[in-house]
Amino acid sequence: MDEAIDILSRLPLASPRNFVLCDRGDAAMVEVAEGRLRVPRGLALTHGNHFQLPDFTAHDGLNVIARNSSGQRQTAAKGCWRRIPFP
């Protein structure tokens, strides 16, 4: 996971992006904009088709309808996580 995050931090991206990475014992949502990188980690992450982190939302090119739809999907996914028992 750390190697993948390191590679993403060095990629010359043409526009802001978000990525979800998972391995056997960890998960990360990587948000990249203007050469900056944010990487929340944890086993119960959800991510829609929009930036999650407040300092990156200005880079989101989604229109209001798409953003609302993405937010609804993310809210539904978070609800599913709450019903799953974790060890």
C-alpha cells in the first residue's frame, strides 16, 4: 500500500483525481490535486465520485446533480458499513 501511495504522489496527473486502494489489512482513499496528496486510511472507508476532504472540494468538477447523486451513494455505502460487524 505504501509503495502504491508513493507512486501516486509522483505521477504527473492532468487533473485532480481520487483513488481507493485496498490490501489484505488496510485501505486508503488517496485524493490528489495540484501536486498535493491527502491519504485517509482505515478499514471502513467509503468514497463516492467526488472529493471527500474539505480542502480539495474546490477542485471537484462535478455539477450539482452529479455531486448530489455521488453523495447519496456514499451515504448509502456508509450505512452498509455500520451494519457489518468488525472483529
